[in-house]
Amino acid sequence: MKSIRLSLIVYFLVLLTGALAGVSWFSYRTTAQALHQQQLDARKLIEAQCETQTAAARTALDRRLVRQALAMLNKSQSMFVHAEGLWNHLGVFGAAALPGAHANVGIWAERNRDKLAIEVYRASPIHTYIEELDDDLVANIDHDYEHDYFQSYRANGVVMQRSESLGDLAMALGDAHKLTPLLTEHFDNAELKPGLKVRRLTLRTPVQKYDVINIERLWKGVPGPNPFFFPKTPPKGPNPPKGPNQPKGKGPVGAGAWQRPTVFPATVPTIYIQYASNLAPLDKKIAAIEKERDDQFAGLDLSIARELDQLRARMFWISVVTLVAIWLGGFGVIQLGLAPLAKMSDAVSKISPKNFQLSLDTGTLPHELMPIAKRLKETLDHLQKAFTREKQAAADISHELRTPLAALMTTLEVALRKNRSADEYREILSECRGSGQHMYQLVERILKLARLDAGADLYRPDEIDVVDIALNCVDMIRPLAKAKGLDLRLNLPEPIITQTDPDKLREVLVNLLHNAIEYNKPDGSIDLAVVRTNSQVRLEVRDTGIGIPAEAMERIFERFYRGDPSRHADTPHAGLGLSIVKCYVELMGGTIKVRSSTEGTTFTIELPYRASAPAVETGVQATRELIRR
């Protein structure tokens, strides 16, 4: 995008949109996870409630079976034979069979009455059964369980009584009479017939009542049950009681025919009671509980889905409204934030070639724009100085060219006033050539600076010996130094091989040595020293000249600047030599420094040392020794 303002607005709003989308997605995911976790917790709670209700229903059935079995147990009874009546009965039969037997048995019975009674009581009962259950046992009927079954067994596992509800069905005792401890409840599920499943309780317990029958009275015709009647098939018992109340017995049939024993038997008779109930009502209850659980699950899932739909709708509209507000408000905020840029743009638009002042109060600018404004002002100052230098350069070039041109024109005009001899014309032409050479040197220096400014004068490094270059420059400048009576001294070490531009280094040394000769005192000296350090090659040109004024130290490298132009009005110097020297040194990656006083001036050049293979040209050392001598 070409517009920075538009780019910032678009990027900023896209970033905000992405951030809002991320926040919305994260919020939705977090809320959805919380709702799903809540759903899982609620499902676990509902499942636990279902399991609790199912277990409670099963426990209630088991308790009911126990309660009804205890109702059967409280009506259990065993019948024993009275010892005295048994003896008298035996005595009657003995007297009838053998004369005198009755008397003998009677005598023996009188002597062993107590022992005989105890032995008879220790014997097994002649009959064990559950009494007839009357209507009191069916109070508080549990209508959920209308089909109950029971079956009782003697201690040896023989069926004793069965409920009429069993009909042709039967419940097997199995190994329960061997494994079930006394008065221990044993529950299991059984299938009486295909499709009829029951919950069954097996209970091993001692009988609760003991009755003794007097055979003598029975022999004499006293009414009562016949203890010696044992049917071949188990007698039918009453249907099971369905109420929780304990049964209330009315006593044995035939009042006065039964008596409680005064001595209880040592071994208590035990029986087995199996009480069962149809599992269909329980399964129906459990199915209803599970259906209620499934309905709760479905309602919970529907509620969570509805909440998630509402959450998505709310998040969508919140995001839409927020995006609209952000886009509208963001545009205005960015416009307001970019107002300083518009102010700076207005200030820059007022700059012209005649006015380089930036009319802008930097104190009111944001911190981000202050460096830009500062750098812009510095750039404008440099531009103003560059414009000033260009104007000054044009004036200086005009001035420098005007002097030799004026001399040239004057010489030609004088030569044309009259006829002259060949020698006079030769002298005039010689003067014209000098003026031409002056202008040529000036134009050459200006072209060098122009090439440097345009970047056309490239840096061309080569492997050279700095000491050898210094000796060549000294050879070039030595005749001029001798002509002015100056002592040229050298301080040169062994060869220093490095990578640099030989032509530019030679131009730099010649300019510095030439200036040292031009601005030196009579009978003065010039010292040239070359020193190599680990990373640099340092060259020093020191003279004993007039020095440089303090006010001119900062301007000696400016173009067309001369400290005392009147001293060198007759010379071809135009104040461009040190400018060219400085540009060449910087192009070679070095630095130039100057120190000056009334006793002389020292120029120090430091160039980077780039190590190379040592190479010493033949005759260099001999030439150096010859120059020193």
C-alpha cells in the first residue's frame, strides 16, 4: 500500500480482529469445557442416584424376603412324644403279650423314670411343620409383590411344606443345607420356569415351638392330631404372608391335647425355609428408575446443547458489535495518532532552496518522532551547508579561473599591440603556457573532486610495499626540497606489505610533502615516518613550518579554503589539495589527523593493515641506504 496511514489502519484493525477472534474462541472453548465438565458431573450424580435407587429397591426386596421368612419361622413347630405316656403304652402292649410283663416293666420304669424321659426328649421329633397361617398374617399387603413362594425342608433336606402358589413348580435346596450356617441369610436368583425368575432367600434356623403328645391320652380316645400320620407327599402349606407384621399364633388344634415339655431336648431340631418373590416387579421398578435416568440424561444433554447454542449466538453478536466499534473507533484513533505526522509534513512542505529551516516545535512531538525531526534538521543543515559550499565553490572556481585567464588575456593583448621579434613572441607564448598549465591543474583537481562525489573514482586495492611507495614519493619531491634548502629526513622500517590503492596513497603523500615544502620556514626540515602496528599502518609527515592558526584548523579540509590566500596568489594552489587527501584516505578506509603549533605541523594518516605474503623488491634496501647516505 502506498498510503502509510491506510496501511497502519488496515494492519492495526486486522491485528485487533485477529486478537478478538482469538479471545472469543478461547472464551468459547473455556466455557464449553466448563459446561461439558458440568454435564459429566451431573451425569455422574444422576448415575449415582440411579444406582442408589436400584440398590435400595433390591435391598427393600431382600428385607421383605427376610421379614416374610421370619413370619414363617415364628410359626415353625416340632412335636415330641411324652415319656410317661410312651412307657404306659408299651406296658399295655407288654401285658397283653406276656403275662407279668406289665408289672416288670412298670417296676423298671418307676426306677428309671427321669433317665427314660431325658432319652425320649433327645430323640428326633415325630413331626415338624409350620402352623396354619391365619388372616392376621396377610395384613398390610404389599401390592407390588403379589406372587410369593415358599418351601420348607427338614434338617435332612426332605421337603416339609410348600406354598400353594408353587403349584407344580419346585425350588431345589441344593447344597444350601450343607453350606448355610445357622441363622444366616443366603440370597440368590433362581428360575422356576422359563420366563419366571425369582429372588430367593434360604434360611437355616431352629424351630421356634416344641409340643409333646401324650400317647396314653391318645390311646384312650382323647381327640387330637395323629402324630403317626406321615403323608407320602409334602403337605400343602398356606400362601406366604404379605404383610410386615410378625405372625400371631392361636395355639395347637384340639385344646388340652398338647402340653409344653418341662425339660427341653438337648438337640434343637433345625429346618430350612426358602422364601422367594417374583423379580418382575423389581425389574419393572429398575426399568422405571433407568428410564427416569435416561430422561434426565436427555434433558441434561438438551440443556447443555441449548446453552452452547445461546453462548455461540452471544459470542457472535458480541464479536460483530465489537468489530464494528473497533473499526470505526480505530480509524478515528489512528487518524488522531497520526496528526503529528501531518504537522511534520506541513512543516517539511515549507522548506525551499532559499529556506532550509524546519519550522516545527519538537517539544510537542511524540517521542517516536523526535529522532526523525532531529535527524531531519541535521540533514537540512547539511543540505544548507552543501548549497553554501556549492555557491562558494562556483565563486571560488570563477575566481581561480579568472586570475590565469586575465593574465592570459592581458599577455595576448600586449603581444598584439605591435609587431615583435621571434624571441619576444616565444617569451609571450611561454607565459601563456604557464597560465594554461595553472588552469589545467585547477580543472584536474576539480574533476577529481567531482569524480569522488559521484563515486566514479573507485578504490582499487593491490598488494604493495608502503615503504617503497614512500621512497618513490620522496624521490619525486626531493629536488623541490633541495631548491628551498630544506632537510628531508626519513624514518622507514623494513618493507610493509599490505593491500591498498597505490595511486591514491602516492597522491596523498605527494600532496602532504608538497604542502610541507610550501609552508615551511627557510632552512627547515621535513620528517617522513612509516610505522606498522598489529592492525594499522601509520604514516606521519612533520614539518617545521609556520603552522596553522587555531581558527583555521576546522576548515583546512574544506574545498577552496586557504589560510592566507595573499601569500600564494602567484601559485597554482586553489585550496583543493587537502580536500582530495581527506577523500582519498577515507576511501582507503583510513583516518587523517592534524596537529599544529608555531613550531610546525604534523599530519598523521592511519590505514588498515591487511596482511599479505611478504615480498621485497630487488634493490629496495640498497636504494634506501643510498638515500640515507
